[in-house]
Amino acid sequence: MFFQSFKARSRLYPRAALAELTVGLVAGLLTCLSWPALTQAQTLDDDVLALANAEKPALIQTLQEVVEIESGSGDYEGLARLADYIAEALSELGGDVELLDANEEVYRMFDTPEQIGPMVHARFEGSGDKRILLIAHMDTVYLRGMIDDQPFRIDGNRAYGLGISDDKQGVALIIHTVAMLQELGFADYGTLTVLINGDEEVSSPGSRATLVRMGSEHDAVFSVEPSSIGNDTLSLATSGIGAATMTVHGRASHAGAAPEQGRNALYEMAHQLLQLDDLSEPENGFKVNWTLAQVGTKRNVIPAEAVATADVRMLRQEDFSRLEDRIRERIANKRIPDTDISLSFENRRPPLNATDAARSLAAHAQVVYQELDMELAVSDQATGGGTDAAFAALETDAPVIERFGLQGFGAHTSNDEYVDLNSVVPRLYLMTRMIMDVSTGAINLAE
């Protein structure tokens, strides 16, 4: 059988037995191997740490199983298969699980798949009043069949696989964090919600509305994208992403016999791009770069149409909103008469902005990491990448924090994407403790 059920596999790694063994070895083995000053920490939760160590082999097995189910954003069959796997795992852990159709409310963009993969939604009801949302995505940028040449493998402390860092580690980490909470008998939250979507890599056209709604319904949101190798960090801010497409309509003609009867769309597009090359405002974190162009049909035909697309990154949504007016003003200056220019704009992702509530919660995460005698960085400066956390934060004042995942490298590459297995135990410990501390009021979310 390709992969075992989550429950059956869990029996291969009995947590209680491993936990009992680990408790006895923590002070000795981990002092030597993992965190030299561990015994000096005054608030270390030995039970959580023991379970994190006990859970590591099962998490690695889950990593292999989710990586071996190919799930590119346009691979509906693969996404449906992986969604079933995740739903079964969360259901066996006691969740009230449903698959949500992501095709009911779609913000369609140029690369939106015809059929979007489902979302896995799981709810775990507890005895408290805090509502916590965990989000990750199961889709990847890779095409079906690539796994044949690049299978899952482990080399030392690295686990390699297509999409393993972005974001299948996030799926595995959420599943095994929930497993740890169940093993601990912890249910002091009001509701622990899991949402895993299958369209993040194409800017979440079908899941964005659900992410916005669920973000507004919870008291804290943890997004489980990877941290980076060599930079153990949580992120509080990410860039927004947009796209602008310019289409030049000219007139075809024979390039040799009658070029003067044509209207060369390529020439007009080149003219327009040269006068649109300074739209960026680096001082505001606003970046506009023309990155794609399609033009022409044959060598001996004056091209009748040319299309150029710009990648847009912003820290302020209003900067993208005024881009259209700026471009329209400039394209009025045409080089070739009798050509027409049409524009389209895609608001692919809003920016995620750091808030005081997120800073306060992230500071608590740093304290938790210190219990392991480890340092956790927190960045409130946006980088070039976008995130589903921005949708979850769009209509809420609750803290939203990104990069709770394992440390990884090589996302969106084809031959070296991996996660650092040394980060499994610290990140399991961090996620579990953060859920526990938010649930019990150990940190004031109103700060």
C-alpha cells in the first residue's frame, strides 16, 4: 500500500511509550546533542518537549506521504487525493472535518486553474473561549510527473522533495501539532480551526474569501509557511502582489510586400514599455517590473497584437489602486497612430502589515523559544513575497503571524528543495506551546 492511514501509522510510533522514554533521556541526550544549555531554562515544559521528540518520526513519515502525492495548483486530481489524506488524518484526531468547494466564489486571474482544488476545513471544539486558526496550503508549483526524477529522500538532517518546504511541511506540522495536543489531553481553547487550501501558489483565487472570513472569526491566526535556513524567523509583514497587463492592438500585414499597410504592435509595445519603466517608488516599497511579453505569429508578418505583463509589489494597497491612472495617463502618448491599447489589473494579494497585537504575540513566541535556549527572530519588515496570512488579516484586528513552519530552502526550484529536520522539534514545541498559552490566557491578545 502506498501510504498507511494516519491512525495505523501512529501505532508504529506509540507516542506514550516514546514520551516516557524521552522524558528520561531529555536531560542527558538533548543536553549533549541538541540544546547545550537546556537544563538552565526555568520554564521549559518537559511534557511538551518529550512529545515533540516522540512525534518527530511520525511527522517525517507524514512528510514523505504528502510529498509523494503530487499536487500542483492545476492538478485537481492530485489535490483532491491529498485533501482526502489530510481530511482523514484530522478526522482521526477528532476533528469535525469537511471539504470546501473552492470553485463557488472565484476571483479569476490569468493563471487561475479551470477547476480549483478543495479546501480542508477542520474544527476541534474545546472547553475555553479562545478561537485559534492554523493555515497552510497543499498545492505546489510543480507539474505532474516530476516526482519520478526527484523522489522524496533524506540525506543527513535534510529531507528533500518537491514542495516539501513550500508548503507540505506546513501540512505535516499542523497535523502533528494537533496530535500532540490530543496526546496531552489539552483542549482549553474554544475552537481550534485548521484550514488548508489548494490554490495558494496561484494567489488563492478560490480560497481568499474563506480566508478573509475565517480570519475575522478568530482571536489569533498562525500561518505555517516555512522559515528560512539560517534565519529562524517569524514574519509579521509581507508585500502585497498585483499584476498589470497591457495589450497593444495593431494591424497585420506582409512584412516584405507591404509593411507600411500594417501597424506594428511590437514597435508600439516597445515604445510604451520604455515610457513605463520608472513606475516604481522604492522609497515606499512599491515595485513595478515588466516581466512577460508575447508578440508575433510568424517572421514575415507585421505583428497585430503584443501583450506585456508587469509584476507589482506593494506595502500599501493605495499605491496599487492609483497605478491604473498613472499608466493610462502615459499610454496616451502613442508612437504609432491607429493602434489601440487595453489594460487589465489583477489585485492578487493585499499586503500583510505588522500590528502591535502581532508584535506582542510574536514577542511571547520568542520567550517560548528561549525555553529551548534558542533564539527566534521576528521581522516586521515586508519582503517581496506574498502570503495567505494577508487575506486572513484583511478584516480583523487579531494578531496574524507568518512562518511558523520548519526551516526550509529552495522553494520553487526543481532539484534541491528541502527542510532541515533539526527544526522539527523546536517548531513542534513552539506551535504547541503558543496554542496552549493563547488558550489559557498566558498572553493578553488585546495588547
